[in-house]
Amino acid sequence: MNAPRAWLIWTIGVFAYLVAVAQRTSFGVAGLEATERFHASAAAISFFTVLQLLVYAGLQIPVGVLVDRFGSRAMVAGGAVLMGLGQLQLAFADSIPAGVLGRVLVGAGDAMTFISVIRLVPLWFAPARVPLITQLTGMCGQLGQLFSVVPFALLLHTAGWTPAFLTLAAMSVLAVILVLAVLRDAPPGHPPRESGQGLRATGVSLSRAWKQPGTRLGLWSHFTVQFSGNLFAMTWGYPFLLSAQGLDAGTVSALMALFVGTAIVAGPGFGRFVSKHPMRRSAMVLLITMATAMAWAAVLVLPERAPLWLLVILVVVLAVGGPGSMIGFDFARTFNPSHRIGTATGIVNVGGFIAALVAIYLIGLVLDLLYASGFSGGDLYGLAPFRIALSVQFVLLGIGTVLILVTRRKVRRQMATQGIHVPPLVTTLAKQRRERIERRRAGRSNPAGGQQDSR
């Protein structure tokens, strides 16, 4: 393959994904301004993000089918167009329905981007590089969130609502131009795409992917690990830190930047862990889940505002959930044949966003109920109501943990009784690990360095 061109194609795809992440998370730093602009309640503001995530999650499987039929170039460009129109609509919106329409367009365009960019990787890079490039794609895309919490937030607070969202729309225009000018679906000489499947064949593929326990293990892993960081970054983290915890805007922006930086740094570590310990992937998911619950409990149980060092720990733990949720995609990849990976990946990607939209809406609803009852003392985003509202996360964390344990048991039973369904990559890596252990043991038992044939 033409390595320089492959990296150029990948760079353009990652830029488009970076722009999509910036569009997705931009509303998270505009919650207070949106409350004033639209004269909206907390539940209404959360509905903006809930509907956006509902559109995103609902389109994952259809997008997986469409990208196989029309290619990444068309889908990424189309997604950028929709996001640009959505931010343009939001820039001039002065009512809740008009603003919601803008976020729906953003959610639809965002849904078309990630899967389409990921699809480019195995077509342009050698198989041995695919896992690393996939991790790098996720890492680099998170820089879009860094844009939304620093320069976008600064522009929003200085220039105002309309100029800030027009800037996001302009970024989408740039992405469309670069994608159409540079990005290509596959290297020259690559076999053309096959004709799209009929509805019946697509339904059969979807059914088989869902019936595979490994797919469902990936889904529930993604569901449990990702949602808390998502709701923090996309909606409730900024008002919680600014209003409930009493931090200044600069400190909040620094914590949000720490969130992004931690996610980027943690990505390669998770990639190496999954490669070396494929049989411990679900254990890592459960460890992250436990750390998330403990971090939130430590912050929410305090009767007063949390010290800054504890908030830093919370942000770091939540940030780890982003790259940690990529383990779910690894389950989809290793437990499904190649012709079903796209469908399985779409199923997994639904999990975290469904959990996030449920949690985001419930938090807003609880805040409104507490405000209406007088419990909040007239402060919609006060510490006491936030402490109660954010506790709804523990319910979802508990549900996800139970489903992971149940599904993991089914996966292990399948691996034990149906050897043909054991994923080749997992089998190979586990075998290599056993061989390394045996060589180390042989070396300790034969310190003189004699060569023994242990076969």
C-alpha cells in the first residue's frame, strides 16, 4: 500500500471525526447560556442532548449498512453537511423547537462519521497496524472535545451565542471540502464494493450478530463504561462544576481539558492491555465500572463542596471510561466473522449512548422536580439537588454490571463447548501467552541455559 497516501487519507478522516466530536460536545459547555436563551427548564435543556443521542444511537445500524453500500467518502461528507446545517440552525434559534431541530441534525451527521472513518482503516493499512490505528483514531478524535471546552467556550462567553455556533458550522464546511477533495474509499486496484444486501439478508445478519453472546458482551460493556463520562462531557459536567461546585470558568475549562487529555493518554495503554490479556477484557471493564461508582460516591456523599483534588480524581476516572469503552468494539471484532463486523460494531456503539441519553434526561427531570418542590431553595443547579440527581447513575451502573456478568458467563460457556466459535485472535494470543510462561518456567528450571525440547 502507498503508506504516505494512506496516512493522508486517515488524517482527513480523523479531522472529520474531530469536527464531529466538537459538534457533539459543544452543547455541554453551553448549558447555562441555553437555559437563558431559550428560557428553558433543566429537563428541557437535557432534552436537547437526549434527542441528539437518540438520533445518534438509532442511526448506528442503518449507517453501518449504508457505509458498506455507498462508501466512507459519501457518508463522512454527508455527515459534515448535516452537522453544519444543524449548527447553523442552532446559531439563530431562539426557541426550544428550533434549537432541538439543530441538535437533531447534529446527531444525524455525527452518527454517520465514526463508523465511516473506522471502516477506512482496514482498507488503507496492513492488518498488523489496524488495532493501533483504530486506537489512534479514537484518541485523535477526542481533541474535538478539547476544542469545545477551551476555544469554543471562550468564544461563547466573549463573542456570544451566534458567532460561536457559526464557527462550528464553518468547521463542518471545511471538513466537507477536504473530504470531497482528498478522501478516497479504498486504494487504487482494490476490488469494488459489493452490491448492497437485500432487507432479508440484512435482517439475518443483524439477528446473527445479536445472537452472538460476544456481541452482547461488547454492547453491555460499552453501555456501562461510557455513559457517565458522556453525560459529564456533553451536558451536566460543566454546570455541576461551575454552579454546584462553585469553580470559576477557567478552572472548569482546565478540568474539561484534563478529561480530554486523560482519555488520549489512556488509549494506548488499553490497546496494549487488550493485546496482551485478551481473556481479561471483561475484568478491566468491571474494574473501570467500580472505579466510576466509587469516584462519584466520594464526591456526592460529601455534605459540602468537594475539594479540587477530589474533583480531579473524578474527572480522570470518568475520562478513562472513553478509551475503556473501546473494549466493547474489540469483543464485536473478535467474536464475529469479518462480513458481520460492521453490523456488530453498530450494535455495540448503541449501548453507551442509550445509557447516556437515559441518564441525562433523568438527571434533568430530577433537578426540575426538586426545584418545583422547593427542595433546591430556588437554585436549579445547586449542590444539594445535583447531589440527588446525579445519583441516578448508580442504577445504570448496577444494571450494566449485572448484564455484563450474565453475558460473560454465556460467552465463556460458548467458548468451552463450541470450539469453532472461539475467536482466532483470542486463541492465538492466549496460546502465545502460555508459551511465554512455559519458556520462562523452563529458563528458571534450567539456569545453565541448556536447550530443552518441551514439546
